[in-house]
Amino acid sequence: MQSRVYDKYNLVIVGTGGGITDTIRILSTGFQLYQLTTIEEARELIVNVVNTCLEEINTHPEWTPYFMEYPISVNTLEIQIWIHRSDYSSFSIGTVRYLSMRNGKWHYALMIPEESVDEYSPNETYEEAMTILYAQGREPITQ
């Protein structure tokens, strides 16, 4: 999954984790992106990364015993992407600094003055984000 996401989206994996008792119920993965991204591009990116991860995991039926739910859904994944320059400095005020998909909804944070970050939730579910992408003529990668 790491090389596929890096090759497609230039994302560098920085961590993994999740919720595991006897089986995996949440799979969390964090990435870094070293390029400026608009809110519209962020929506497309998070949907495509989620779809790529779902496809990668769900095409391996031998992994079934390791997951509480299989095939997994968007609710099993937590994807986080931190956005900054390659020297780790932030982009300008008003730009997207962080985005994530948690509990089937995507969230983002903008860079605001005084180096603080405000998180905004477009209150869109994964399915609503997909619908918006299609309406904008952007074809998200599907599973």
C-alpha cells in the first residue's frame, strides 16, 4: 500500500496504528504531503487515498481473519495527511495544513495567523464527497 500511495499521490507514510483487540477494527495511517493543496484538491485526494487503501486491503482475502469487518469499509480506516513544505515549514495563511477521513467523514484544517490551526469540517460524508467530485467532473478512483 505504501508504494502505491506514494507513486500515485507523492504521499510519504509517517505512521500506522489503529484499534486492535483480537482483530483489527480501526486501521490508522498517517502521511505527509509536500505540496500546496486547495480544499477541492484535498477532497479529491482524501477520497482517492481512501479508495486506494480499500482496494489494496480488500483484494487480499487471506487477510480476512485479521479484520473485524471484511471486506473493510471507509469506517474501518482513519487516514491523516499533514501538508507542509519539504523543510517542514508551513505554507501561507489560508492554505490547507491537514486533512483526514475519520468515521466516514472528511475534515481539514487551514493555516491561520499566529501559527494556530482551525479545523473545519465540511460535514460531508465519504459518499457526499464522492458525489461532489463527480458533479465537478472529477473522476475519483473507485474500488
